[in-house]
Amino acid sequence: MSHARILDALKPDVLKADRNGLRSLALACTLLVVLAALPLHAQVFQDLYDFNCSTGGCKPADYGYLKQGKDGNLYGTTSEGGSHNAGTIFMVTPSSPVVYTDLYSFDGVTAAAPLDGLTLASDGNLYGTTNGGGTHGVGTVFRFAPPPLSTFKVLHNFSTVGPFVAPVQAKDGNLYGLTSNGLPYRVTLPAGTVTLLPPSLPRADISAPLLLASDGNLYGTSMTGGTFGGISGFGTVFRMSTTGAFTVLHNFTGISPDGAGPAGPLTQASNGLLYGTTTSGGAGGFGVVFEMSLSGTYKTLHSFKSPTEGGEPVDGLLAAADGLLYGATETGGADGWGTLFKMSKAGVLTKLFDFTGKTGAVPGANPNTTLVAHTNGTFYGLTYFEGGAFGDGDIYSLTPPNPLSHIALCCSWWVILDQPVTILGENLTGVVSVDFGSVPAQFQPGSDTYLTAEVPSAAVDALITVTLATGQQLESQQIVHILPKITNLDPSSGPVGTEVAIVGGGFKGATEVTFGGVKATSFTVVSPSLIRAVVPTGAKTGKASVTTHNGTATSKETFTVN
């Protein structure tokens, strides 16, 4: 079943959603665990839970990802099922015994039929969107407080076109998302105020969440639009700023070896490059895996050969700790239900499993959710239609040969001095130290699955390491980026030529210092927490500022020029 078919069944008279690029969703959910027989040291597939519309949430479209919470559990949404057959927010334990719980049932009026996953924000809440319900019946943005509160609140009712995917947290701490036709919006935290941002991405069909990349910009894909492919277009890769301004980096041509119709999110690997998939195009017309630099240099890495490798990948890729890319195809494979694969960054693809539908060793069909790496080292994903014991989708895990336990930050890799950050992981009650690069940080244990740490003033962009009492070290898979911050000026007044100590953090690599908007011609970065700058000729009374590759910090206090 192709992703190009129309979604026309978000039942129960709650919603009928038409969308080029989605498929009609179907029915039902219960528990089944099947372990595939595999050679030693091979990847292990496990069917963790089969959705059943008769007993709870079902048909988890979840364009995007499952989300790991502070409690170590995985959170997601279903598009149907629940008390009002309008979908649910669910939680599932990642390890045996698997426990599935529907936490909230959408009522079909205030909100209905979420097609996306969820975003865990730094305030501890989960944010998501629905494609139906709300004041105008076209969707909402909502906030959900995870257990034990489990409270739900609609933050915004869209009036014309709603979103398919959840907003993501940017380096300014706010959330940013796109409606299904490319209209950007901001969710300001902690208030939760939603603001629509002009301009929109023209002729866009957005079915994937944005990615916050290492340069602090947001990147995404549109399934349609662009300069090739006639009126609808073959799609684009774009960059978006927090003002809503777009820069198109690549227009897909649909001409081999280029792809067409990217539907999944982008991922950034440790080499700094972006990776993604398209649903069609390439040498065989079944889609491609592509690589792109942040400046827009594009390269097709692999064209899918369906049915042997699978084809039409709707989901994105997981850049795993072993240096490989993992993903799924929606169609093809031995039984036509799609495949799971791994691929090197050189483009060499290895098929791992063929999905087998309702039964067989690998139950599931037509996956469209990008795999996510839990801090326990195992990958998790969803199928949503025609697979699982009841034909209503399932939750599955893929364990690599050497699963790597690690830590992750909640919820952005952009942090600032003296503000606590939440670190997710396993066995964290036995932590003896937390280091930002080589700099020790103060920390406070929270539970076995999370702790909080203060960003130290001497921290620079680096990996975070947690050391357990056993001596085991858990390392982050991403570099943390330190935003500059000014805490005080010493002195806070003086004539031109005065040397001022600017104290704070995140100053490494500072490129500019100003006093009242006038650039200092002489300054020295003594350490990541100290800059000595000379008040320049023409300086005016006003705020001091420091600019680094991560951003600009402005002092709270005013420097008075005598």
C-alpha cells in the first residue's frame, strides 16, 4: 500500500482527513510478544504490543518518533480508538514485562485524531498536535502533563489547515512547528502561547517534524513544492529560522539518481551531515536515501530496489551510535509489507527483516514511524495499519548486536549557564559524577531514569559523561552547545579605554564584544567564563554584549560611559 494513497478514515464521524501522501487508517489492539529466531550477534526483532481498536487506542500514525520520558517509558499517540474512537495518548514500558497504558482519550470535539508523535519539552510536559477537532474542526496544538498529573490542555485551535506533526524545541527554548501546508508557528514557553509566523513555505505538504541541527537552525522536508514536478512539485529540503523565514536548500527533481517526495524527518549524524529519505524517485522509482550538508550540498547515497530491499520509505532515519543509519520501508520485502534495514554512510544497505503482516516472525506492516534510540541502547518503532495480530498496528523493538547504553538531554542540546538541564538514562541513582566535556558539574539525582545538572561556567561545546559508582561511564551521543550568558560587568562604569571584565559563561570562540552597540576593537577571551574588553572610542552608555558561534548574550546591567 503506497504512501501516495489518500487518508480517508479517521472515523468515528469525528474527522475525515484528506491528504496527498497519507493512507487510509483501519481498525483494533492486544498484547503479543514474538522473538524472531536469529543467528548469534544479529539484530533482534521483538513485537512488544499489538494495538486493538476494541480495547483501546489503535492505528498509531505517529509521523515522527516515539518519545522517551523522564520515567524511561515511551510515549506516543494513536489516531483512532479510545473512549470516543478519536485517538489516545499512550505510554508503554520499554522492557519486559511490557505494560501498555492509554493515558488520555481524545473526545473528538476539543481535539481529535492525532497523526503525530509527541515532543518532550524542558518544562517536563509533552506537546503534540491533532489533525481534527478544535473550534474549527481542523486541528489543535495541545499540552499534556505526563503521569502522575496526566492533564490535557488545548493551546491553539487552527482555523484553516491543521498540522500533521508535533512542534520541536529550538535553541531559544520555544517550540516551532508547521501546519500540513507549511505555515510556521511558535509555542512560547512556559506560557504555551501559540503565534503564527509568516511567511509560509509555498505548495508544501509537511508530514515530518522539524530537526534542530548543530548550527542552531531548524531543518525539514516538504513532500511537495519546489521548482520541479509541475504544479505540485517533487518536494524540498529547507532551513527555517525562528522568525519563520525559509531557505530552500534542495529542490528534488525526480530524475534519477535524485529522489522525490520526502515524507520523513531529517536526522543529523556525528559527522555533522543531514540524512533523509524520499518516497519515490531514484534509479528504480522506489525512493532514495540522501545526504546533505548544512550549506545544502546534496548527494544521493542509495536507490531502493523493491521488492528485494523494500521501497517507498515514509519514515526518516536513525543515526545510531554504531555509526550506521537504521530505517524502514513502507512497501516491498518478501511479503510486500515493508522492511527494516541498516545502511553505512557510504550507501551500502543491508536488509534486516521483512515485515510479515498480522502473523509470522516479524508482525507489522507498512511502517511510517522513524526509529528512536532509547537510552538502554534498543531502537523502537511503530506500524499502524494492517499489521499486528489485530491488523491495527504494533509497537516493536530492534536490538542491535551490541546495544550501547547512553544518556540523552531533555530536551534541547542548547543549554545556558546556571540553568538546570535534565539528563535521561538508566541506573542513574548510582551516579558519582557528571561532566560537560572535562568540566565537572553539580548535579541532583532524580530517579533511576533521570537526574538534573547545572551547566558549569567553564563548560564548552562537548559531549556529556555520567560516571556510575560501578565505574561505568555513560556518554551522550550528541554534543551539548553552550549558549553565551553575561552575569556581571566589573567595573560597570568608566571612560573610554577602561578594561572591563565580562563574567559569565559560554564565551569560547567569541567573535564580537560591544558596549552600547559599539564594537570593542580590543578584547581577550581569558576563559569560557571571562572576557577582558576595552571600552572603545565612541562607546555609548548601554548594555554590553558578547557574540559567539552559538549566539549573542546581552548583559542585564548597563555599562555607563563616563
